[in-house]
Amino acid sequence: MQRFETVGHARPVALVQPGTDLTAPLAPSVAVEADVTGPGPLSLSLVSGDVTLTGTYDGTLGLTVTTGSRTTRHQSRRSGRPESAVTTVGLALTGTHLSVLTREAAEPDGGWTVRGRVDLLERVDTRDEAWLAGLTHGSTGAVGEVRAGAFGQLGLRDLRLVSHADGAPWREAGPDGERVLLTATSAGPGFFDTAHTSVWSLDPRSLTLEHRSDLFFRRSDRPGVFGDHASHLLRDGDRWLLTTSTWGDFDESATDASVEVTLAESGADLIRGRHVLDTRPLALPTTGLRSVGVWDPHLVRTDGGWLVAYVSASRFFRFHPVLAEGPGLDDLALLGAAADRRATEGPVLTRLGGPGGGWQVLASDGRDGLPGQRRRFPVLDLRPDLAPELRLAEVGALDAPYGTNIPWPTLLEEDDGWLMIGFDGQPHGGRLVGYGSHGRVVFARASS
């Protein structure tokens, strides 16, 4: 391959996903937004049972949470006052987090700024399906047009090609030629538990993205609907398989903090609409490794069964790629690991030598790696002569620009060369969001 050069960026931002409404929402990922017709006061609310969640604007922005007979008010001293004329106010429920946001006249790109945020974990079971089914919205005061529906995204990260089971990208006819599909983590106004999995179409020529679907999950060990993400969607015969990392309720401070991978199987049209999927744990082997969690699964069906690449963490956050193989997804054995790396994730099974070559693992070295393992895209392959924990060894690296965060190195081979689909750590939403609203999609090309 020749050197990859950056050729474009994209960042689709939407508080309310266009084309959706708030009728019986399937997941705790909803929003209301209203055009402002005066200086206030105004309010937007989400209501179910004896719970009322309200965002207010009266010159400053705040949140009011009513659960039964208890009402609390929340306001940020630093971020609650807008910096210029407010054109739109929004209220978003993402996971267990409630946020009030503004669009302001001084924002050149019409972006959203979070002006208040509160975690409802100890007050409301926002993942309860019965509570979600009763959710309605309201507005009062100086509001014009009101839009309510599914929460969209503040950015996209963890992009992967939707594929056939043999690893070939899923392609569809478009008005201007073929398009491919991608799964992504739709970033919310916060860290892991405000995000969810989404599906997008990409025109490889114009580099335009179009939203297709949103995917949420039930788990076998606890009730509720979760916005798990860092996923891989593939078509295996007449069914979809979706492997996902259980980041939707991750809490690093918990004594039993862990991340697992789940598997969903479905005959539904997952690449359109909005879905909640039943899952079961996918046991990914960590034999001989110290492991507190696994994530970032990528699967390929081979003549002998399945290859699965994923990440294992020796502790949070120190992690490295692993490769497993087995005749079935319930019968996997560890082939090798790259335990000599400590900040490498986003593994992708790929054939850089073309369809006739063997499978290799392409990954991403973050900035916290060891010397020589920082801000780069290593190519890993099996070295049977090494110990299992070191057997997944580097055999090369892509010559490609490396931005911020840890961009997954998703590669699409086209007739005129390779397209890399990555992302960076550029945030969106202001200081209250903190880490997690990244990223901006980054495209790079290399000639054949």
C-alpha cells in the first residue's frame, strides 16, 4: 500500500433523529427540542407515571427532577448561562443521564451545547420498558415548533463495516452507485452510558453518510434496555449476527467493573428503523491472560469455523488484542494475544494481500502505549514459535495519518484503491459533556 492521505471529514449531529417520534419509545434514548420565540421563560418535559423530567430556560438553563413527592433542581454555575442569544432549547434522556442543551446564535455550525446534566441512576429506572412505554413530552412558554423523537448523536466513533460472514463488505445499490454500511457508536452528551449503536450508509465516492437504524439491547442477566456499543454486524445466511460490547452501564469505580461481549441473532431488518434485540453472552477466551473484560469484537466465518478478534484488558484501562478460533461461536479457543501492548484496540480482521491471502489483525495503538507502540496502526499475525500471550505479533504497520483518541482502522477496498474510515477525539457539546462526545469521522485514501 501507498501512504494514506486524509481526504475528508464528516460529523452528523442531531439531537432529535429526523423522521422519528416519541410514540412508545423503545429505549432510554430520546429528546425534545423547541425553537425559542422570546427571552423566556420556557420549559420542556418528559413524563411517565409519577416521574417528570424538565428542562427550563429563563435566562439561565436548569433541570428539575420530580419522582413521586420529591422534587430537586439542578443548575450548573459555570455552564448554565448561555453565551449568546438562544435559538433552540433541547432536553435529552440518554441512558440514565438527563441533559438540557442550547443552540445559540453565535455558534457558527449550529451545534449543541450542554448547559446542565444530571445522573438519574439513583432516582429513576430509565431502562425499564414499562416506564419507557408510558413516556410523553410537553412544553410551555416561549416556544415555537417543537420536535420530539429518538435521540440522534453528537458524533460517531468505533466505525466498522457491516459485512457478510466471509468478511466481504455489505454493499447496496444507491442512486449514484454502490454504498456500504457501517455500524457506529452514536456519541451522547457524556461517557459510555449515554451512547448507543447505530447503522449508517456511506457513499465511498462523495464520502456522505446517511443514518439508517439504531440498535439497543436486552441482556440475559438483568432487566432493562441498554445502549451497548462498539459492535460488529454481519449477515450469516438468512440472519443477522450482532456482537456488541456491554459499555451501556459500565462503571469503572464499581468493585466488580467489567465489560463483556454479547451476541444477538435476528431475522428482522436491522439496517432500517429502530430495534431492541435479545442477547446472550459470547464467551471469548482469555486462557492464560489476566483479564478484567473483553470488548471490540470482529468476526469472520472461515472454512474451519470462526475467527474472532477482540480486546482483553488486564486492568482498566490497559488492553491489547486477542485472536480466537473455533468450529462454532460457542466453542472458541485462544490462538494468540499481543499482551506486550497496553493501549491497543479496535482490532479488524482483514486481508491486506487480497482475497487469496490469509487473515491478519489490523489494530490501533493509542497514545498511552509503550515506546514504539503509540499513534500508529500495527498489522498483527500469528507467530507459532512464541508464547500464546505474545503470539499475535506485529509484522508491519499502515503508513497513515493518526489523529487523536484511538481510531479504529476500518479499511474498504475499492477499484481505485483503499479507503480508511476512522474517527478522532474532537468533542462536541461544551465543557459539561467531558469525555465521550467524540468523534468526528475521518476519511483517508491510498492508491492500490
